[in-house]
Amino acid sequence: MFKRIPFFGLLSPKSPLQGLIEHYDQISECLELIKEALECYVSGSGVCREFEELKQEIDKIEGQADKIKRRIRNHLPKRIFMAVDKALFLNYTTQQDNVMDEAQEALRWLGMRRINVPPDYQRAFISLLEEVSEAAVQLGPALKMTVDLVHGEYLDRQACKDKFREVRYLREKVFKRKQQLISDIYNSEMNFKDIYQLIHFVDCLNTMAKSCEQCAGTLRAMIAR
């Protein structure tokens, strides 16, 4: 029976899977900036960094992430030498990129016009941001454990699967909070523009968590026997 074996690293100076970790590290750096901006905006502290300044910094990091993504896609080894299925690998790069894209989209929706988030909703928004951020953070070790497992440098398959479940659990928490928050916003006394803008913001955060879950699902498929 044909079996993929993790020996392509012997034929290439760098494993394509290591490129995924480089790509994630850029996303992680970008998400920290976005989280800082969104939490400050929602809390209405009045000392937030300028959105335009922050956008330029994020665009620079995203540019680096895109270069890494193009590099690893353009320099894949022959299919037979790949330790994981090529389609899964390419799908994962797209899904991981979507995490940052949705974070940027959330930032753009808040930056269109200033909204004073009512105090009654600030805690719920901050909690949603924290749960989405945690899902993205936990994706990092899930990816690193998968890469090590595929390369034969890590043998605890169950611990790897537990990390995938953790990402999925966080995604479920985000979805439930998103449903409640959207219902509360719809039934609030805010004007229509604020309601429309905030709901799109919440949807972007929810999609961000969903992309993290999809990444975890693809990683699980990579290590499936």
C-alpha cells in the first residue's frame, strides 16, 4: 500500500511545512496589533493609536506574509515527495491567510466611522475579541505540533488532536456569543448605521474564528492515518 513518507526534507533545504509556521508568525504579529486597536476602540478609552497609522503597519506585515505564502506555494517539491497531501497543504495556506484577512476586515468596518459602543455592550464585545484571539493563538501550537508530528519529531498524536479540539471548542464559544450579541444589538436603541456597522464587525470576528476551526480541521486531516 502506498504511504507518504516525511523524507522530502532531505532533498530540499527547507520543508514547505516550516513555511506555514513562518506564515503563521506573521499573522500572529498582525493579530496582536489588530487586537490592541479593536479593544481600545470598543472600550472607548480615547488613547487609541491612529487607525491609518496602524493600517499601514498591518499592511506591511501582511505584505511579508503574502511573500512567504507565494514562496512556499511556488517552491513545492514533487507530489510524491510531499509528507502531506498537496491539496490539503494548499487549502491550509488559504485558510490561514483568511484569519488575517477577516481580522483586517473587522478593523476596516470599525474604521469607516466612529461608533461609541454603549457601556452595556462593551464587556460582551471585549469577551468576543478575547475568545476569537485565543482561537487564533491556539492555532499556533496546533500547527507546530502537526509539523513536528509529520516530520517524526513529535510522537504524541493524541495531544495534537486535543489541541485541534481546543480550537474547535473556542470556535463554538465564539459562535454562541456572536448569536447573543447580534440579537442584543438588533434589539438595542442604537441608530441603524451603528447597528449595521457593529453587526458586520461581529460577523467578521465570527468568520475569523471559523477560519481557525477550518485550519484545525485541515491539520487533523494531514495527520489522519
